[in-house]
Amino acid sequence: MPPLVKDSIKITIVDDSRRQECDAGCGVDWSSPETIALASQRIKDRFGDKIELVYLDLAKAKANRDTLEWNQEIEDKDLSLPLLLLNGKLRLAGQFDIRQLLDAIEAEMEIGAQ
């Protein structure tokens, strides 16, 4: 049985489909609906239903305060995409896989429990 999550956690994967980080196509294709569905299922299996996963493609997102701020932060800090945000806070920048995503959620839950 998955552990109970007291508070909900919002996971956002920020990416930009216009950018090509790797000529060899390395890393997880987070823009793929199948990849997001698989990650969502793994999250649900491990942590239950209180975790929301959202994919944000900066190339297709409507210009709003959040997208403008992330575009600026990516440029200012020369961050590699994709970004993994947990409750709006940057946790990983650059290529990551589902295992690393699950590890970051677990760490967030442990920190939040203290």
C-alpha cells in the first residue's frame, strides 16, 4: 500500500520543445503523453492520489507571469532543461528520469514531514 501523503504535492516538469539539448535524442522525452502517463502511474502506485503531475512546454504555454518568470530564470542562471519543480520550487535542472523524479518526491515528503 502506498504511503499516505498528508498534503498534496504539485509536480511540474518545465521544458521547451523548441530546444534540442542532445543530438542523439538522449534522456526522457517528457513531451510525450505516454511518458507523462507512465510517470503519473508510477507516482500513484508509490505515493497515492494526492500528487499532481503537470507538464509545461514553454514553447506552447500561454504567456503569463509564471512562464515569463521561468523563461527569465532559465536565461539568467543558464539552466538546462527540463526542470523539475516540486510545489513551485526547483529541484532538478537537466535530464532526469522517472526514478530520479520518484526519489525527489520521496525526499520532499521526508523534508515536509520534519
